Amino acid sequence: MRRNGFTLIELLVVIAIIAILAAILFPVFAQAREKARQTQCLSNMRQMGLAVQMYLQDFDERFPLDSHTGTGASWTWLFTLEPYTKTRLLYRCPSDPSTNWERPRPGQRMPRRVSYGTNFWMLPNLWGEPDCVGYNSLASIVSPANTIYIAEVKEDTTIDHYHPGAWRYPNDCSSVYYIEPSQELAMDWHSGGTNYTYVDGHSRWHRFEQTWTPDGSVDRYDPRR
């Protein structure tokens, strides 16, 4: 009885087709997984935005504390918001590649606690010191719907606030801050951009250049605009 089977050439053709399909589909699957992580991160930030809105209503429209709030301040904005968020799971972006969650990196005093940071412009008054910033209340923000409050912070750092590039003007205490945004902000975790939460609570994905440019023509961090 004659048995039918595949020839070697036919098997090689089938293998080649499978390899081609895999090369086409694997990047699609990777993009789909990243899109899911981006969506989860955006959901995290929306919930944090809602928590900030509730905090503002409970504390006379003043923004949460952060680690710059007074010498030796032991609490930060994420701990301040915990009564409103009820979980710390919000504070880690699923696309965050940091390696210092469990233990500090060499030279660091503490491990990373959060993937996100708050805009330094909205720093509350320092204890017993002049109000150097002046934009720590909701009423002081010119356009809450166009001013970023929470951004994704660059991997492996331990800060829970950030100094956006827009923080480059003399303030009431006659000091000037300018930190290159690439030193502190994550810029491309999600398909070439990252997620941001605005003062009014809504969240959006942007490419970094849509949030700030060195010539000042685009600046979504400055509360005066």
C-alpha cells in the first residue's frame, strides 16, 4: 500500500511560512501587550487624579504635601492620598522598568516607591518659611485643564516629585531652578510617549514635545499660563 507524506521541500515551505507569520505577528502581540499596560497606567493616573480632587475639597483647595514640604518631612504625596485611593497598587506603572523596587540601588537611601511624581510648581508652603512658589492652591492655577500635575518619573530614581523644565524662572525667594526634563521625567515608556494627569483630574497620553519645548512655546507645566 502506498503511503502519502510531505516531501522535504514541502516541509521547508511550511516552516518558512510559519516563520514569516511569526515575524509579522509577534510585534503586533508585543504592541498589544504594551497598549494594555499603557491603558492600565492611564487608569492608575485617572484614579490618582480623582483622589487629588477629593483631597483638594477636604483641605481648602490646597495641594498634597510632598517630600520638599519642610525639613525632615517624612510623608509624601502618595501617602497623603492613601485615604482616598485605598491601595498602593496604583503607584506602580506596569511598564516601569525600574530595578530598585525591593532594595535601593548603590548610593540610594531607599527603594523606589512610586512611578509617578507631582509638579514642583504646586509645592505647598515650607514649614516656617516664605511661600517661595505661590501656586499651591487650586485658585492659583490659571488653567487647571491645561496644567500637568502628575507625570511618570524616570526609572530607578527615588523621587516622588519632579522639577519640570518649565521651573526656570526666579521665584519669590529669588532662586532659579532648571533641571533638564530628561533627568527626571520618563518620556517614552508607552509607544514613544507617557501618560500625564492634569490639575483638573483628567489624564492623557502625550509625546514629551507636546508638553514642553525649550523655547517655551509649549509648556503644560507652568501654572501661570
